[in-house]
Amino acid sequence: MKKRLSLLLALSMMCTAVLAGCGGKDQEPQTIDDVQENTEEEAKGEAAGAQEMTFVLSNEPDTIDPTVTNNSFATPFLVNCFEGLVTYNEAGEVVPGNAESWESNDDLTVYTFHLRDGLKWSDGSDLTANDYVYAALRVLTPDTAAQYVNMISDYVVNAEEFYNGEKKAEDIGIKAVDDQTLEFTLKESCPFFVDLVSMWVYFPVQEATIEANGDKWTTSAESYIGNGPFKVTEMKEKESFTLEKNENYWDAENVTLEKLTYRYILDVATALTAYENGEVDGVRTIPSSDIARLKADNAGVYTAPSYGTVYYDINCSVEPYDDPLVRKALNLAIDREALINNVAQVDGEPAYSFYAPGYVVDGKDLTEGRSEFGLSSTADPEAAKQALADAGFPDGEGFPTVQLSFYSDDNVKKIAEAIKEMWEQNLGIKVEVSSADWAVFYDDVQNGNYEVAAMGWSADYVNPMSFLPLLYTDDVTNNSFYSNPDYDAIVDQAKVEKDPAKFGELVKQADELVSADYPVLALYYKSNNILLKDYVEGVYMTSSSNIYFKNAKVLEK
Amino acid sequence: MVRYFAKRLGLMLIALFLIILVTFVIMHAVPGGPFTSDRNLSEEVEAALNAKYHLDDPLPKQFFDYLKGLLHGDFGPSYKFTGKTVNDFIANGFPVSGKLGGITIIFVVLASIPMGILAAVKNGKWQDMVVMAVATIGVTIPSFVIASMLIYIFSFRMGALPSFGLDSWKGYILPVITLGGYSVSYLARQMRSSLLEVMGQDYIRTARAKGLAEPKVIFKHALRNALIPVITVLGPTVANLLTGSFVVEKIFAVPGLGVHFVNSVSMRDYTTIMGVTVFYATFLLAMVFIVDVFYCLIDPRIKYD
């Protein structure tokens, strides 16, 4: 952090120097050793190198239209070509984006955002509060088929009614009071609405280009108009996308990187070779088996904790899994350390609850000091057998064969097979594994047509409310069919709690209550790894795995 | 002969129709749909999506609507990639796959036929052994292994060739070898055995008895007939190579058509599955047809009536 600050300082000093007309062009070039210590020289080294870099993406998004997609593969485009009312800084905190300030009424049902002066689209036209209203309307129009529509319709007054054709556009609780003031009226008080508007479904989109090009506005560089630090200048389908600095971005003077090329290499092994050969400067996805080696080699692994959990759903609506003791036994029999380090070889922390660390209240993560619910990072066969005996299956006798299902994926397969072994060894039960490709698998899971199934969750926005519905009775994301009225009641309370400290308490309470019931088989908390060469500075990734390039700088190689 | 080819053309259309029908039925019989994703969609959104793409129509109507579109050359919109059409995929992907495939075909023909002739002429000698050993390796080792080995040696160890992309002529070398490896080996074996068989025939003995020089016997008399089985195989091979390979395109990050064959199925992108299948099937049928025409030109004994 300190280093970054001095770097920024140095940069601004350099800019002033250049502006004052006394740029140090005629000075001798510096050696790398000088650069290390002297921040001013470091900034000079930067100016010498071309501010261009190539970053490899391993998955293609379904679309790069922020109003349509919920696909995380789209984020490299969405968060760098667009900016919402608020955004995230390097520390992962919400900071002003297009809005310079905001306030809410006392009961947190009306939020008012004040946009900055002189906001522009990448084509130079003015961006106003009306563009935000237009984007939200687009999301709420069924024809758009917006995948994240719930993120607006669940919260904003009359949004759902409009979607269902019961209300008119002017009834929706999103209003442009004037060109620079945007007002959201919510159904009920929502303490985390500012976290929510950081999501791209709340980003503005330009009416002119969408009216002119329809759904195809995202398929050519000319019509893909955004408002972020970068704009797309060339699109080569499935091959590479070139982004260049957007001079019309409100903070363009602080954007150093001139050109960012996203190169699609779908094969992660090829991408790694290209990186190690120095053909590219960064890679989005690292083959998990190489992470340990790359870290040891100091090859530039950048790790950010991710607000997400890898777990197995246990179908709580069928026998014998409706018995918490059975679920406890299944949990106790798992050696999480072995799964993380030896089987999956991922970068992760053992998990005992579905709720992941990553949300901070008053400087403390909500999961700090949380109970481990009688579990530990290694298996406890004795306790596991005891729990299974208490449930009526001493030594696993009479326990039906467990149907363990997973989706086609190498890593998921390894874990499933290890779990089968652990259960058979530690509990004396029979386990049958089966796999299907994602679409088939997920269809079954959603319909409750499974017993134990591989799953995972990455939060859509950084707030516990993106996790809690997972176990809320009859929620569409509740695939374990768990139901607990006490838990539901606490979640209902948390949803409307205005005081952050009390909200945090409620979340803790809900988590402790429900995790002691072992509704899922939590395995580990994920972290995100990307590769970046050491001459690239200032790229940062948030816990929702959004990668921001707006502060990126290329130092001398 | 015209009648024969007209009949063949009619059969091709029927085959094509059946391919479309069967693909359509199987595709819809597989569970899951284009909108099953890792994040749950609410029922309203799914209904909106289905309505947008007419997936809520009865299947027969969907099928005939699709056929109607096909007759106008419209493969429909991609269900998975908003704003893109299957025509875009083919228009963008086929030239890339086609260029790579075209170069590969030239490589395959130039490498396999001489290899096969050499092996046949030097039957049982060391040249034969070497050619057959190489051909066996090419047929048995899967292309992704060959690709990984090539990348490891030529780009990781030696740094001589790029590990991905077709940005310069150098980029073509490794993908062409990987893509063509199997076909070279297969065709070389085909060429060898076919030439050996022809060399044993009576008219070759006659030619030799006339006192013709050996090269003339081989290249003027034997080769022409020996090429027929090779050309039979070459037809589908050309269709295969031109429409792209999933493995090669994925490993070398080639933005071609091959990736769609596999990805569209796992994503249940219905129109893309249909589009690439129809495209490939048409191509394949056309190649087989062309091969039939070639038979007449090469072997005067073959007559269609």
C-alpha cells in the first residue's frame, strides 16, 4: 500500500514536471537498481515503457451487455468499460464512482445519488441520470431477458409490477430528479443498497446505441459505448479484444495504461506456457495443479480471497438426510485439509459453514471468532461414527447407499472420489458416485432429484445477504431444501436492520444457528488467483473476482 | 450419368433432412436447456427468455420454423451469446478453420502420398519400416498429446515458435502438424497398401513385360488406380479438416469453427448445435459427391448409369 502511494505521488510529480515544461528527457536512463529505491526514478522508468499489456481470458462471456448478463466471465469488460454509481478501490471498499455522494432517508427506503459534473460516454456525449433510468428500464423489460432482473425487481418499488405488466414505467421507483440526481425508492428498508448498486446490472447503458443497434450493440467496437476507464477499439471474435484508454472518462487523467489487449486462450495449459514464455503479461485462470509451483517460483501469482464457498448440497428433504445427526456424521468424516492440499490442490481455507469470510463490519470480519461447529480441518472418524450411531446406524449398518452426484469437471471429480473414499472408510457406508454435464446435473439438483451433490456459491455482491437466502425456506437458490423457521425469522429481521453493527450480529446469529444443523457439507472457502508479471503494477481484484485495470501501470521490463 | 447424379443429389437432400430431424429430436430429448446456468434464474426470467426465443412453441412448430429459416439461409440467433447469430459464428469461424484446414490438406497430400509410394516401392526394406513406424505413431497418439509435446519442445524449450494463435506464418506450423498428423499417417498407410495391391495386378505385369521403365510403370499405370481408395478417404478428410478441430483449436487458441461443435452441445445452444451440424453435414455430403465425380475422371472403368 505504502509503495503504491509513493508511486502515485511520484507519478503526479512527474506529470507536474512535464506540464511545467521541464521534463527530464535529456537525463540518463536509470538502471533497475536505482529504480528500486528512488520513487521518482521509478516513475520515470514507467514513462519509458509502452503502457500496453496483454491479459489472457480463458472463458468467453455470453454477452458483454451489463443489463443482460449475470455471467462472471463478462466482468473483465463490464468493470473496465463501464462504471456504476459506486465502485471498489484496491482495499475492497465501496467508493464513489459516477456518483460523488449519496444519502438515504431515515428508514433506508429512499436513496439519492448525486452524479459528478461533466460525465460523458466514451463517444463524447453527455451522461445523465436519465441514462441510469433507461438502463434500469431495459433490465426490467421482459424482452431484454435480463438474467439479473431480480437484483432490481426484488428491491425497487413497482419494479416487479412493471416487469409483470401491472404498472407503467413512470411508477417505478427509479427517478431522475434532475440531470445529476438519481433517486431510488425501495420496497422496504435495505441497509446494503449501496453494495447492491455496485453490481453491473445497475450500470448505465447508452440509449442511442441500443436503439440504433438492438441486441447487436455489444458486437462491434463502434457501437459498444461505455463510460469506464477503457473503451473497446477492436473486437476479434473468440480471438482478442483491444481496449484503449477512454479519454472521456471522468478520471482519465489518473488512468495510465493506454492499451489493454484481452486474448482468449481457452486452454489453461497453453495460456500458462504463453505466460511463462513471456508472450503475454497476465492470465485470468491458472491450472490449479500449477498454483503451488508458481507461488514457490515467485512467478507472479496474485491472490485475492473470494467471497464464495465450495460445498456439497445435502438434500434435507429426503430420508435419512433430513436428520441433522446424519449430516453431522457426513461432515465429521471429511478430511478437508487433504481435499484442499492433496486432492484438489487449490488455494483455499477449510470451511465449516456455508457463509464465507469477506464482509467486514467495523473493521472486523463477521466470521472472526466463529464456532467451528465441532468440526476440524482433518477428519474425526470416532465422532463421525458416534453421530451416525446416534442417528440409528451403528457402524453404518442399515444406512442406504449414498448417491453422490457431481458435474463433469476434473477438479470436481477428484473431490467427489476422495469424499466417497473418506465416507466409506470413516463411516462404513457405501457410496455411489455419478456425474453428468452441468445442464443435466443442475436440472436434477434444482428439482431435488439427488441426495448429495457438488455445488459452490460465489456472492453476486459483497454483503451477507447474497449468502443467507441459500438456506431460506423455499428460496429459489435453496437447493438443499433446508427449512428452519427460526433461521427464516432472523434473516427477515436482518433484511431490514439499519444499524450495521446489529445487522452484523443478526448475520452471525443466523449463521451459528443454521450451521450447527449442518445443512450442507461445507468444504473450503475459495480464493481467486491470477498471474501478473512483476512489471505490471496497480491491477487489483475484488472478492467478487472483478479485476480492475484502471490503476494499472507497466513498469520497465 | 446426369440421371445418376440427379438421383444422388435427391438422396443427399433426404439425408440432410434426416440429419436435421434426428439432431433436433435428440437435442431436445437431452435434459437441461440453454438457460440452465450456474446462477438460478427466476421462473419469470426463464419464461421471458423462452418467449424471446420462441422456445415455448410446440416442438413441431419450432422445427418447421427452423427449416423455414434454413431455406432462407438463416441459422437463427445464438441462445447463449446474446446479439450474435449462428451465421456470425460460421462467417467468422469458417474462414479461420478453412484456412488452417486448407494448409493442412496440402501438407497431408504432399506428405502422405510420397510416403505411401516410397513405402510400397521399397516394400520390406528399411524405408518401408521407417515410414510405417512414423505412420503408426501418428495414428495411435492422440492429437492433444502431440500438441502438448510440440508446444513443450518448440515453444517452451526452444522458444522458436509461438505457443498460441495464428498471428504469423510461424503460428501455423504446430497446429498444421497436429491437425494433419493423423490424416498423414492414415493416408500413407492407405496409399501403401493400395499401391501394393495394384502392383500385383495383371496389367502391371503386362506393362513391365512391354519393357517399360519402372518409374513409368508406377507413376503412369499403377498410381492412377491406386489413388482411388485414397481419394475415397480424402473426401471426408477434407470436410473434417476444413470445418475445424475442437482439440487443435482449443489448445492453440485458434478462433475457428471447431470449438462450437463441442461447446454448443454442453451449453445447449440449440441453434448453434443445429447450425454447425447442418453446415458440417452439407460439407461432408458435398465432398463425398465430389469424390464420386472424381472416380469417373481417374478410372475409366467406373461408369455410372
